[in-house]
Amino acid sequence: MEKQEERIVTVDENDNVIGEEAKEKCHDGGGILHRGFLAMVLNNAGELLLTRRSDKKRLWPGFWDGTVASHVFRGEDYVHASMRRLREEIGLVTDQVRYTFKFRYKAGYNGVGTEHEICAVTIVRGVETDGLFYDRNEISEVRLVDLNVLMKAIKRNGHLYTPWLILAMEHMAGGSFGGH
């Protein structure tokens, strides 16, 4: 059975919905501005469940990322899209997803494609991470990391992390890490 083409919400620069477009087309060439999100799952100790993107991913394969990053479908808001993908990618069923902030960015990956997004950051706190499963088509590795340790690691080795994670962490830290 052929996989159904995913269609994601396209927006203008003020995050007003324009329509929807095929996910692959949104990432071709210079990219089409669309809604995305980065869901950050924190355990009871406040550590982030950091995931490494599968080598099967078209853009930024093998890079470290927040817990789950994906796109918004028609009829969803950022929180509900986050809830859907947390369930699909790591088996986390929760209604405790909270929207925190959003930012716009555009980043190309090695001539393969471009992310051009309004990216919302959502957070889930106090999650027990034992017993979660990981969709190996999406995630190749996981680890728990203290947010301050992660910020220092990004400053030292930013080339190992997705651009949207770097931007989200900069926003959370209240300033620029520089060098990217």
C-alpha cells in the first residue's frame, strides 16, 4: 500500500493560514512557509528527552533534536499536532502539552531541501520516560540531558544539532549562542 501524501498547513509571515501543500513540496528548493513545531518532553528532574533523527530522514538525518519535531495538519493547532506526533513517535499519550512560544526561520540542508517554518515550541513536563517506545523511522537514539548542559553542548558543537532546536534553545536562554 502506497503511503498517503502528507499535506501540511501553509501560512503567511504572520502565521495566518493560506492553505495546505504536500510536505515534500514545502521542503523543495527554497521551501514554502508552513507551520511546524518542536515538542520538548521533560522528566521530573527537568531533563529534556533529546532524540537523534533517523538516518532515513531527508533533512538533517542523524542530527540531535528536541523530543519530537513535525508539522501541523489542517484542523490542528500547534498543541494538538504535538499531541498527535508525541503519541505516534514515542508512544506518549498526554493532554499536558503546553504552547510556549513560536519563531520563524529558514534553513537549507546541503542542497537537498529547506525548512521554512513558523515553529512553535511546546513543552510537556514531569513525564516518566521509561516505557516509551521510539519509531525507528523517525528516531535513531535518545538520551536525557539537563537543559544547561545542552546549551553548553550546542555552543561547543552546534553542527550536531538541528537549526530549529538551536533557535528554540537560544530563545529559552534569552540570547544568541553565536556562530551559526
